[in-house]
Amino acid sequence: MRPIAVLTRRAMLAGAAALTALTLAPAVHAEEPQRGGTLVIASVQKPRHLNAAVQSGIATGVPAAQIFATLLRYGEDFQPQPYLAESWEFSPDNKVLTLKLVQGATFHDGKPITSEDVAWSLDVAKKNHPFSTMLAPVEAFEAPDPQTVVIRMSAPHPPILLVLSSALTPILPKHVFDDGQDIKSNPKNNLPIGSGPFKVTAFEPGQHIILERYDGFFLKGRPYLDRIVIRQYQDSNSGVLALESGEAQMFPLLDSTRLIRRLEKSGKMSVTDKGYAAIGPINWLAFNTKQPDLADVRVRQAIAHAIDRNFVTKALHAGLSKPAVEPVVQESPFFAEDVARYDFDLDKAKALLTEAGYGEGGKKLSLRIDYLPDADEQQRAVAEYVKAALAKAGVEISVRASPDFPTWAQRISSYDFDLTMDQVFNWGDPVIGVNRTYLCSNIRQGIIWSNTQQYCNEAVDKLMTEAATEPDQAKRKDLYGQAFKQITADIPIHFINEVPYHTVYTQAVQNPPVSIWGPMGPMDDVWLKQ
């Protein structure tokens, strides 16, 4: 077999120490971490349960990353690090991945974590996780001995190491969950016995999640904190008030630019936009490409040229968001420079509309725009701006609000829309979070966040299919670059801005979560300065 990484726990701890030194700036980082204390995290996310093996999303992902360990973890770059697996290697054909587990790791009930638990957990995720592509090529999970896990795949699957990290594939205790009940509705998902640095002792939906340090955690001396309390607030304003009053010490995933600027100006908080590279959140304008007016690519291109991204990012978002120009965020290792960018050009927008038979001397173009509810700054405000911007190009836009998420999702997934604002995540690798939006095979009526644009280009399908199994990273990036160039030329989606997620924390918080998974990564190395 060809070694990809053979790293020891000592190397892992050394790497973690290096990460500590990086992430403490500008705070003093020569100090020894202090043990103890309770970190209160403000959150507006409200998970239904805590088992990330069968539930996607940040609401479940943040607590699950503390309750459950995964085979691998990531730092501030897209390079895997040991976690429950101390080493791993691929076969020469890249279709077999063998991982060696650390010695002495236990679940929160004290029972050992074995390869049988790992193989069973991965199989649960393969069969039940909403991201079906992340383990689709896997044919078998094997446990030849208690410390060895073998993953056999029908084809090379480059995202597999990323898939084995953070909140995507938590390691569950088979002896607890394999009880004959449906894993998706198992009541044990509410207070699960886990494998990570913290054990859950209380979960009151809509109120709080209480996580206590697991003293038997396999990384010696970790976690540093005694307790994490994730306190759920009705809205961001309430969460920020909790920070300002001292009730909470950290607020991750804050995207209100007004509140971020307010906390920056206070001088009492640290504010960072690091920690969201793998989540890759993008705010975009999607087109129903089967709607007769929008079936003409010139109309879609005209609409894009009539929208000023810089106005959105600078005026509407106080300079805190970045323009988005393609299916991945700028921090993604797959970001491509050579794509159609559609810079603001009102004259070009009008010319394209005239060429397509609209505007002066042509047909009147009237369209409707929808938006995700309960996201005023990123969605409703941008939709209202799009209405005003397109009016200058001679396009009449009406804005339709949805009373709740299910209503919006039903409208969009049943193709009852012309344009819609949307917010979608990359999830670290295009196979997981990007391909789903563009593949012809994923036009699935009734399924939100599938290819609801009904976009189909066989050349794009071919490029993305090749990239999904290409083990060479440089070649993968080139293939995706070609796909992104074609997608932006066809413009089923006009990318507006990267969602300006920030983490705000008090001066007491050291080693804030700024890995590529941010708050969806383990916080065993976070500590409080007393």
C-alpha cells in the first residue's frame, strides 16, 4: 500500500500545539492552557436532535462535534490530521483506505471504541445521512481486527478523508444504538453516549445543551474546559446582548453585519471571520431555467450585469461580506480564477435584453423573486435591492415573501418560482456540497437544495463526474475549474456574496475554533483565561 499519512498521536499533539500558537494571536500565546471553567456559547440554531450521522446542518453539527469524535480532524488548512485514527494509507489504486485506531479510546460509558463500532457508524452514515454522495462509492466497511478499519470503494473517492472528519461521520457506540429501532428517530439521539471530548448531560430544545468534560477522553489532558453550555436565543440581537452582559463568552456563526460592527466598535470583543472555509456559505440568486423568459441565457446574463455585487457587500453588508463569483468560496482549494464574473454594467444589461427581444421596442419583462424567510439582511434586503436594480434595466420585479421555510422550500422545489434568493453551503468538497446543484441527474422535484434550477449541461456533468474520482488534486482542481467556467457562462445561478459568518468572543476565550470547520470542529483545545 502507498502511505498517504502515517502520523502518531505525538505528531498530532505537536500539530495541535502549533495550531494553538497560531490561533491565539493577538492574545499572549506563550501561556500554558488553563484547565477548568464553563464556556457559554450563544446560538440561534435549534437542533432537533444531536446525532450528526443522520442529520446534516450546523445546528446539529456544532454540538455533535463535541459529543462525538471522528476518525480525522482538520486545522486551518485542508490537510487531514489524526484523531481517532492515528494513521491511514491508500492502496496503489486508491480504492482501499486502511486506518489504524488509537489505543485506549473509550465511549462515554467507558466501553472501548473498536473498529467494529467505527465500521458500523460509517455504515449508518452511508445509509442515513442526507449527503448521500459523501460515501456513495463505498462498497464495504471492514473491521479485520479491533484497531483496524478498512474502507473498500468501487472507485477512487478523493473527498473520503474530509468526509471522515468533523460533524459528517461521528463514531457511535454500536452497543447503544444498534437496538432494533430506526436510527433516525431513536430517542437516544437526544442524549447520546458519544466518543468525543464532552458528554451531553442536558438537552432542552430551544433552551440549551449542556456538555460536561469527559475525563476519559483519549487525548491526554484534553479537553481543557469543564463544561460547554450552548444557550439558544430567539434571535441574533438576544445573543449579542448576552455577550455584552457577560452571560455568554462566544457567538459563532453570527452573520448580522450591523451587530458584528457594533461588537467590533465596543473594543471588548475579538471578532474573526476565520473558521468557515469548509462550510463555504454562499448567498445567490437562482434562476428557473425552464421559465420561458429565463430559458434565454441572454436574459439571465442581463440580470447578472444589472446587479452590483459591490453595493451589496459594501453598502448592505458594511464591507463585511465578500463578493461570490462561482460555485465555491474564495478559500476553497477548488476556487478558479477563469470564470465569467458578470461585473456591474447597466448598459450591457440593457443591450442583452434588447438583443433577446425585451425592453425598448420589445416585450415587457416581468418576473417574481422569492427569498429564504427569517434571513432579512442576507435574503430579504438583497431581494429588495435586486428589484430596485433591475428596474433601472427596465425589468419589473415583484417580491414574494414566504411565511416560513417549509412554504419557501415547497415553492422552490416544485419549480413554482422565477427567481429566488438562496443560501447554500459548499461542505468542503464539491462532491459533497456543490455537484448536487448542477448535475442533470439531481433534478429532483420536491427536494430542496437539489438542482431546483433544472439546469442540465452534459459537458458539465462529464467534468464533475471525472473530478469526483480523480485522485490527483491538481487535476481535480483543473476539472472543476473547467466545470465552473461553463456553469458561469450558462448562468443557472448568479452568485452574489459569501455569507459573512463571524465568531465573536470575549478576551477570556483562548484558542477559538478557527479550523476549516470552525465551530463544527472539536473544541477540546479551547480554554478560558481565568
